[in-house]
Amino acid sequence: MSAIGMHYGFWSHNWDEIQYVPLMEKVARLGFDVCEVASAEFCKYSDETLGELKRRADDLGLTFTYSIGLEKEYDLASDDPAVRDNGVRHVTEILKSMPKVGATILNGVSYAGWQAMPDHGITLEEKRRKEELALDSMRRLMPVAEDCGVYYCCEVVNRFEQYLLNTAREGAAFVKQLESPNAKVLLDTFHMNIEEDDLLQAILETGDLLGHFHVGERNRKPPGSTNSLPWKEMAGALRQIGYQGAVVMEPFVLMGGSIPYDIKVWRDLSGGALEAELDRMAGDACAFLKKLFA
Ligand code: MN
């Protein structure tokens, strides 16, 4: 049985308005086991605050996973060595904060800038060169991740968000080169639906390199709400590879604010939902995944 989680952004319009304690209380009340949080926020908290958050999570029966989408100034694949150094410093800080809240999964666009796209069509040769820059930076970070007991998961995302890892196969080939048991792949059903030839094959081929799994319907509505994806079959494929990690939903349904801007939500996918209705949607999706992964 996989632990079921919720991404912190579901109820919010802006990245910087999250109140973690009320969020954790809500997420636990709705039945979730995992609260996925913003690594860029958590790494800035004092040890005292992190200790308090850990105690509150323990009381609520929640664990944390850390989400990351590296900003341009931390792009680990930047051509500018100063930017890469800055990224290594930033991710080191994040990794070091993780044991303080008992978090073992760092996930997201963790290997290069999120939405840091080339300004021209690139050749395979150029792509390999950028990949090497990302790998060089990550080779500096993997010993820190290992020391902190963190699985460093690289998210395979669609072509509109990043250009290095668009398919499960590219993700697996990338993390294998790091030669660390802590380097893993993150697959996300929203991105997979855009890029993969075969959703099930992508999971099966990733096998034991899979470290984290994100779920959402094709348009990022909560899982189970539209049944647009082969959920039973995907759960079967995860079982087949012996996946023991968390399954975290990342639904985005609200418009207006910095979160919908970055996620490119230009219409109201919530059906005009107020908070109580959003809670119901999240609770239903949690129950759907608990049943699927029971
Ligand atoms: Mn994701």
C-alpha cells in the first residue's frame, strides 16, 4: 500500500501565501498520509520552526515530501558556472533541512531550471552538452543527498516545461549516470499523458529507478474525478515493479495568481468551487487512490 499525498498548492492562488500548519491539519483530516511542501520555503525556516512542523506532522500522522522547481538563478544546467554554483549551494541547503522534518524525498525539476528553455531549437549534441552540465552539478549534490538520507528524484516533465527529461526513458538514462542508489526518477501522469507512447510501459521500464509518483487527470483535475487515464492499469504496473514509494496528487484547478500563472491555468477548472467544495474534491480523490492502492 502506497502512502497517498497532496501537493501544497491545491487551495492557493500564490506560491508565497501557504500557511503550513492549517494546511497540514486539513490534509490529515481529509485522509492523506503525505503533505508535499515547497522546498524553497522549508529550507529558509529555522531549526526551531522545522522542529515544530515535524512534531505537528507526527501528531497528525503525516510525513513530508519536498517539491522543487529550480528558479533560473539556481539552474544546475546553466552555461554560467556562477549560476550552477548558486544552484548547488541552494539545493545543499534544501537537502540539509530535510532530515530535520524527517523528509526523504526531494522531487520535481531538481536537475535544471524549471521553464528555463533554450531560445532556439537544439541539436542532440547541444542537448548532451547541457545534460553533462546538469550531471556535473548533480554529482556534487549526490553525496549530500546520501548523507542526508534523501532520494533525489528527477521529474520527467512535458516539453513545455523543460527540455532535458521528457520521457521515462530519458529520465532513467540520466539518473543511471549518477551511479548513486539515491538518484531516482519521478513520473507524473499529467506529463506522461503528453509525452509517452505507452503509459504502462513507461512505468514498467523505469522499474526500481522510480522514486516518486505524481498523479492527476489529463488536465490536472484530481485523480478519479474524470477517469481520463487508465488508473487501474497504472496501479497494476506500479505493483508489478514493486513500487513502495508515495503517490502524490498535484491537482491545479483555480485561476488567478502566481500558481495558475506558472501552471498555465487560464480557466476555472474547479466549477466555481469554494473551499468546502475543494475539500470535498480532495477528499474524494484521496479515497479513490486509497482504494486503488489498497
Ligand atoms: Mn509533478
